[in-house]
Amino acid sequence: MLYDVRFRCNHVHTMALTGQAEDRARKIAWYSQMICPECRAHFSALHPDSMPAFRAFTVPARSM
Ligand SMILES: [Zn+2]
């Protein structure tokens, strides 16, 4: 089923949620704690240095 889910950044995205009513409610609650995929992509493009997981892959091995 498609649901209009409001994310932490206050954007609403239509998400396809499956499972029992209980599972869907849990996913909606989980999404409301997160920023939406669009904002996440935007943020990581603007601030690659603030993403520790990303930085770990960009440090050359020889600098260690
Ligand atoms: Zn957003």
C-alpha cells in the first residue's frame, strides 16, 4: 500500500509499505525519525567530509 510519510525534515514522500498494520505503523514511526532520501543525498553531496563512513574510504592507505 502507498502511504504519504512525513520525514523529520518535514518533507512528505509517498512510500510503499507492506506487512501487517503493526509493521506499517512501525515503519512510519521510523521514517519520521529520519531525513528523507532526497535530503540525505543532498547533504552527503554538500558535506562529504562530515560523513565518517565515506571519509574512511577516501583516505589513501599510504598516509597511514
Ligand atoms: Zn527532505
